[in-house]
Amino acid sequence: MARGWESKSVESQQSEPQSATGKRQLTAEEQERARRREGLELSRGRIVRELETARSEVHRAALENALKFLDEELAK
């Protein structure tokens, strides 16, 4: 019984129009751009964490180059 109730609740939430929540639907291009930005931000966070613990100068330099690249991509 709880399963049926939950399914109906989810179904009704999904069927609500986007305008009711105040959000507009994104185009496919906007969705792709948002996914790419999120991926870049996650990668940047990982690089920053690795940079904090990097001991080798070569590894640190590679991470700094990666961070510079990600920052340039995010600026676009």
C-alpha cells in the first residue's frame, strides 16, 4: 500500500507544470552546458584537493596546469 501511495505522489509531482515551480525548461544546449560546467567544477574541486596534498614538484606543476586549464574552460 505504501508503495502505491509513493508512486502516485511521485507521478503527481512529475506531472506538475514547470511554470508552477517558477522554473523554465532548459533547452538541450543549455542542459549540455550545465552538465559540462558541473563536470568541470567537480574536476576543479578534485584537483584543488590533490594540490593541497601533493608533495612532488612535478606532480604539483601538472596539477597547477590542470587547474589553469579548468579555470580557463569555466571562464568561457
